[in-house]
Amino acid sequence: MSIFWRFCAGRNIRNFVALLVLGPVAAASASALDAAQPLDSITAAAKSTAEERARGLGFDNVSVDVRPLDNRLRLPLCEAALSGSIPQGSSLPGTVSVRVACTEPKAWSIYVRTKVVAQQAVPVLAHPLSRNATIAQSDLKLVDMPLDSVANGMILDPAQIVGKELVRPLDAGSTLRVSQLRAPKVVKRGQLVTLVAGAGGLEVKIQGKAMSDAAAGERVAVSNVSSGKRVEGTANPDGTVTVN
């Protein structure tokens, strides 16, 4: 016991007490400085930054893939929220590097590689259809496709497809192009049609036989059943032909 007091007497005992009190605090501070920033927080910041930029450019349906970080990477734990930025001149959608940065207590930044994919809802056939089939709304479904795979001429509005006829058979999942569709024929060759003619408020209707197929708005030749005279008129959506 006397040896203990001689060691701790005077200034030595004050230093000893300070060591007992401050030691754990100093150790905790050193541990905080040694703590590493979770890698998933860095990738999350990069992903949200890329998504926000893409939506700011007008892309609604966006997905972002982040290249995994090296598990050996250790960056000081950030006390502030991580910030993200994309260098000027970066092209979106596409592959871009996102700068993720920390400001305190120790500033650092890292570039994270991401791939931004913007998608477009595209109407495709829900099942196979044969040539001359008239497309109904139930024949279509919407699928998301990357913008870079949406080709020129591909129809994106289902309203421009419904009611049209296929010029050739197509499989399920096929996209539709203008060249694959035509307006439905309202008049068929050899079909008996009503010829409508009139002037000055007087309308005359006679029977005729169509000499070719015609869609609404197309010109078609018709043979007058009574006289055999050949006339030409415009096919109407209801299958009549207006002579003008």
C-alpha cells in the first residue's frame, strides 16, 4: 500500500486520475475518426442523384444501376448528409460518373460509375394475329423498353393502332410500325354498295357494285347495277359511296 501512495502522491496522482477519466473519451473519439462510411450509403446517394437528374431532363420511367464499390474501400464516416453531382456534359440516359462528396468532419469525394436507363411504354401484340386482322384494344399490351431500343417508325400511341388492319401476320410481342398497318376496308370488291349523289339539297341513292376494295376516304370505282355505267366516288366509314 505504501508503494502505491508513493507512486500516486502529488502531481502523479492527478495525472493518474486524469488518465482514468479521459482515457475512455479519447478512445471513443479515436474510434469515431476510424469509423468508415457505409458503402451502401454512397451507392444510394449516387443512384438518387442520377435518378433526379434524369427526371429533371423529362424522363419519367428511369432505372439506375450502380457499379459495386470495392469492399476494401474505407472513407471517414460523414457527419453531414452526402451530396451528389454529375459533371457538366454528361449524357443521360447512358453511363455516367456521379461525384459523391462529404464535407465534415473530414472532406472527401469519390466518383461512382452508374448506368442510367430511361424506358418507354410501348404497345405490342398480346397474342399472334393473322394478315388482314383488325386490331382491337384487347389485342395490345404495354411493355417497358429502353429508349435506345425504341426504333424510328415504332408506334407508341395505342390509339393509332386500334381499328387498323395488319398487312401481314405478326407474332405475340411484336411492336407495330406504320408500314405494317392500313386502314380497314369499308368496301370490298364485288360488294353491293349504296351510291349517294345529290346537289341543291336533293339526294339520290342507287345500288352499285364495288370494283375494288377501299378504306374510308379512298376513291373507289362502282358499277351502277341498273345501267351498268361505271362511276367513281369516295368510300364512307358506313360503307356507302358518295359520288362527287
